[in-house]
Amino acid sequence: MEDMRLALILNAISPAIGGVLVRGEKGTAKSTAVRALTAVLPPVDVVAGCRFSCSPARPDPGCPDGSHPAGSAAQRRPARLVELPVGATEDRLTGSLDLGRALTEGVTTFQPGLLAGAHRGVLYVDEVNLLHDHLVDLLLDAAALGTNYVERDGVSVRHEARFLLVGTMNPEEGELRPQLLDRFGLTVEAAAPRDPASRAEVVRRRIAFDADPVAFAARFAAAEASLAADIAAAQERLPAVVLDDAALERIAGVCAGFDVDGLRADIVIARTAAAHAAWRGGLAVSREDIRVASRLALPHRRRRNPFDAPGLDERQLDEALGGPDEEPEPDPPSGGGPDAGGPDPGDGGRDAGPPDGDGDGARQDAPGTPDSPAGPGTAGRESVAPSGPAFRARRLEVPGKGQGAAGRRSRAATDVGRSVGARPPLPSSRTLDLHLTATLAASAPHQRRRGRSGPGLVLEGGDLREHRREGRESNLVLFAVDASGSMAARRRMEAVKGAVLSLLLDAYQRRDKVGLVCFRGSGAELLLPPTSSVDAAARRLETMPAGGRTPLAAGLAEAHATLRRERLRDPLRRPLLVIVTDGRHTAGGDPAAAAQNLRRDGIAAVVVDCESGPVRLGLAVALAQALGAEYLNLGGLPAGGPQAGAGGPQAGAGGPQAGGRAPRAGDATGLSAQALADSVRGLRADRADRADPVRQPIRAGRPSRTDRKVA
Ligand SMILES: [Zn+2]
């Protein structure tokens, strides 16, 4: 909680830092802290009556409510906290033409949106990871430019929109796009306090508040006023804070040591360190200022993959920071820093990592991985194989058109996305998504009857038409994985886990929920109930043991039961069942009956055939037929065939499989190929030797993998 408070205060002192992302579990009073911060922000002077919060000293020349002549009346108001609801429409965020007035009174007026409201204040997005992509893009544009542009439906407006962006997210509910992550200056982890003293203090305050809210408020008003004064003083001091070359080099050393992309991290650390110096009353940026700033600015900018642990290795940070501020004394420090001459501008931090080798923090070794390969004769015994290499998977899709939450997998009727036609406005529509041509067309036949005489159409309410839009929805991808003895041959299970991992990475990009059922021995088990945490699914997969007989029917039944429960909970989210099997069944009932049940229930399924070797039984084909499912073998999973091979560094961005939406400049739709390659490297605890016959056919299908590995 201290980190969070500090990060918010530093942003209040220097809004150029770019905002705070608060990551943490539910119930950690994140929004309370944000509200408390807004209360201590200095008040703002605005031009009286301007809905866009123009400053009287420097009014926005493009202000839609302008122009404001010099000497316009001004008023002082508290800084505002504007909350962006996760389900907001584009119009609500950016503002829009006031259509009601435009159509009935013939007046063109612009109705300001949330971005205008947040100008010179705080824009707060709770659960920012659940925000629709389309809104994220608008938000990023406005945040980057400090300006909101609206250019549509006959409106052409631009106004200033500079705000402190504060977002919260619960990482268990899914991660954030790298683009959006980078846009936040700082990140902090918020957790409920663990030590008894802090917990007791929280409870004590709560009791004091309940007993006498007025006295409590008075007590804290004094503290609040003093904090507000401290922030104002630090703001005044900030321009005088010196950031000398030594400090800049130290910052560069830290960023190089942590292998961050681009220069944004350097800039954010410099600004944060300067704000911290001002906050503690200093006039020069010290090593400690840089250390604090790095701890807040780096965790989300390290090259990482979605399965890495959050946070920063403090020991690595201290090494990358180099020695103390003053020029080092001639005698070597007792700690024995790698080089006493200051930070190494190269990648010193990484190479000179701690000898015990935990420098990369979050490598996930598969617990219980046997070192000697479990031979094919060990069926019936349990073994845990590591994941084979992951690859960019093709998009598997639920047929038909759904109405689920926005995402990137299957076709859906949505309120954003491509316009596919027009319809009269629904009674539930709060703002009009006007389809102009259809509206005019609807009014045209009635012009004579309505007595049109001059130019200009005579419109009535009944003429209004809205866009009917189609986008993509996210789905529930439930994996049912055969983990029996016939699959347990180590190489084979590696390939299977690699394939499922690839589909999980794909699900992460498409914002799906995922679940994992495994069947082996005497029955099936729901290893992971449906969740948005692809991360959790990858962990379960990594430790999933294999061995024993093959109760295929039980696996299908368990999957079916899981999907039925999910349908009750989330009826609009359409499921896709991915069955990873060789089609064999050696225990339990007849899989044909279970398959029939799934089919009758209309559940879309894909069978991924894992059978390999010279003699094949083709059982999975029969299973796919019984399910009415799409059939693929492992080699058919990678994306795009020959096109995937062309995937250099730009693969993974809006490629052919990106789905539904034209790629925007500088907009990766999810993980980059680099991130994917990193995650592959990170997740593979020990790489099996490459001349493995089982994996050979898969590898043939994706020639680019070797390139990525080198990249
Ligand atoms: Zn104005």
C-alpha cells in the first residue's frame, strides 16, 4: 500500500510520469486510495462555463466552447476524478454530436465525453484489463497526444485532454496488452497488508470511523491538508531539481541491465526520480531516487512473457544501479561490485547475474520433471513431461454468430466493429450509433407528404437507423486432454503440451476464458475450472502428470458437465471444446454415447489427433465424426501454413489470423513474436534433443520456428 501511495503522490507532483497501474487482488482498497489522492490534488482554475476546463491563463485555442477572450471570468474548483466504466461506448468516452438536438432542432452541438471531463484531473479505470480494445485504442491515442480528436458523424472537434491515468486490475482475470502496459508510467502491486501491526491499524481506523465519522474525518482532514501542502511544495521545487549526467548514465545502466525495449523506461525513470527528489526535499537526483523510480517503472517494462512472476529482482536492481553516489573511494567496496567504475552501459546486469542463477526471476521449472526419460514401457506409472516448443496457433472458431463478450475469436453481433447493415434503434440504446444513409433513405419516401418545400430533408424520429455491427467475441475454450499411458511417452506428451500451450497463448491474445480437463487412469478430472487466467492454465498444464488407462468417455462427460455449468453462469459465452487425444479408449464406457450427447447439445468441438508413427488406427477421425467436430492433427495446428513461415519479427502483430479488425499502425494485437519466442524459452525447462522422431512432423509445418529461436 505504501508503494501505491508513493506512486500516486509522485504522479501528482509530476503528471508527465504518465499514471499508475495498480495490480492486485480484490478487496485491497485500491479505489479508496485513488479517491484519497484526488482529494489532495491542488485545485484547478478554469474558465467559468467552459465544459472543457480551459485554463484562464492559457485557454485551449481549439476549445469547442471557445474562444475565450483574455480576462474571461475564472473559477477555482477541486481536481476531478472521472471514472471510465469498463462497458462505456466510444461516444461516452470521446464525446459526440448531440444527435437529438441536431435532428430535431437542427443545431450542431458537441456533447463532451469523459476525456473532456478528466482534463487536468484523474481518469480512473477500474479493471482496465477488461476494457474493450476499441476504447483502449482511443484512450492510448488521447493519453499519448494530450488531445482528443473526434472526427465522425459530421463532427470535427479537437480539445485538450491531459489527465493522470490510473488503472487497476486483478491479474487473475487476465493480462493487459503490452501497448497499454507501457502507457502507464508506473506499476505497483497492491496486496492486503500481511503483517499483524498494519492489519490491526486498518481495523482500528475502521472502528474509529464507525464509532465517530465526524471526529475521524476531522482527524484525517488535518493530515490531508498537510499532505496537500507537501505535494504543492514539491511541485514548486521540481523545476529546480538537477538531473546530472552521472544520474542519467546510472538510469541508462539500469535500463540496459534489465533489457527493456526503447527509451520510454529511461524517460519515465528520470521523471520519477526527479519527482522523488523534490518530494523528499532534495535538489539533486540521487542513487536512492533512481532506485525508487526503477522499482516503480521497470516491472512492467522488462521483456517478459505472460507467465513470468510480477515484480523486480531487487538484487539485480542493486547491481545494475552500480556503486554509491560519490565517486568511489580507491579501496574496493567490501561487497565487491562487478566494476567500480559505475554502471556498465552494456548488458552487465544480466551477464553479471547472481552466481546462484536466479537472475531471471521467474523461470518455471516443471516440478517433478524426471531427468531420465520415462520409457514407453512405463505406461501405468505416472510421469510429468515438460512442454514442448510452442508456436503461433491457427485460430479455431465456433461456427455461427454469437453475442458474447468482445474478443478476437468467433464472429459476433457487437456494438463496435464493422458495420454490416442498418436497423431502427433499439429501445435499450443509450446513444445513437447513427447510420446516416439508411436514415436518409428511410425519410426520403415521405418528404412530399411531410410537406417539404425547400432544401433540407424533413426528418421524423421514426426515420432513425442505427448501424448493425459485427465484430468478434471471446469464447470459452475448454481443453480435454488425454493424459493416459498411451500418450505418456515422454516425447509425445511434450509435443502435446507444446500444442496445448500454443493454443493457450492464442487464447490469451483472443481474450478467451480457458479450462482444462484431463482424463487418465480410472476417470477424468477438471484440473482448472474455466478462468480468464491463461497463466494458471499454463501452470496446470506444465505439472499435469500422465500415465494409466484411457477413460475417453469419462473425459467427454466431465467436459460436458463443465460446459453445462458454465452455460448457466455465463449464457452468452459460447464454448469451444478442444479434445486432444489419439482416439483410443481402454477404460470406462463407450465414448460414442458421450460424443452423441455433446453433439445433441450443440457444442462446437475440435479434435486434435495426437496419433503418430507408422501404423495408425485413425480412431480420432471417428471421434470427430461422432461429435460433428472439426478434425486436425498436431501438424495442422500452427497458423497460416506457408504464410507463417514468412513471419519475421512482425509476425504476431495484425497478421492474417488477427481477426475482424484492420490492424492500426503501431498496434500489436497481442504478444509479439519476440514475446512468444521468449515465453517458449522461458517455459521449456529442459529442451529435448532435436532429432526426436515424434516431433519431426510438427516441426516440418512451421519452418520459422528456428528463426524465432535465434532472434
Ligand atoms: Zn474552453
